[in-house]
Amino acid sequence: MQPASPGAPSVLQWPQGRVVNTSTVVGSIALVLAGVLATWHAFGQEIIKEPPPTAQEKTDQREALRRAAVQDQQKRKDYFARNCLKPAMSDSQLEACRAAYRKL
């Protein structure tokens, strides 16, 4: 290998006798490493899916929804009994009671 002059770019001598600029070699290695890292990052992350609910979880969810519906229905019945079973009511109260009865 010949010593490089101070202003000339550094060069490498390959075994077959070809001369390659060092900056080209370093740039090529950097591009290859960037490609490897990008591929590793893209395929290295697993997509984690939530497991499907079990039969017991589905049953528990349906039961919770049913209990909420029963509780809501009981609230409506209590409202109707509390506000609509009076002997004397105005027209606006009667209309409100009709609307509450329809929701039962």
C-alpha cells in the first residue's frame, strides 16, 4: 500500500488489487446496517392480540348486562309508583306519567 498524500482521500487495497475509497466502504456498511436494523425493528415486534373471551367471561358479561337492565327497569317502576299513583294530578303530570308508563 502506498502512503496517501495529505490532500488525497484515503483508499483501501482489496486482495484482488482494486482500490476503493474508505468513505465508500464506510457509507456502504452504514447503509447495510441501517437496512438490517430497520428490518429487525419491523419484524421483531410481535402483534399481540387479546385472547378471545372464554365462555365464562361471556356469561358473566351477559349477566352483568341483564342485572343492569333489571335495575333500570326497577328504577322506572319506582318512579312511576312514586309520581303517578296520586289521586289528583295536573295535565302536565298526567302526560309525564303516560310517558313514564310507555317506558315500562
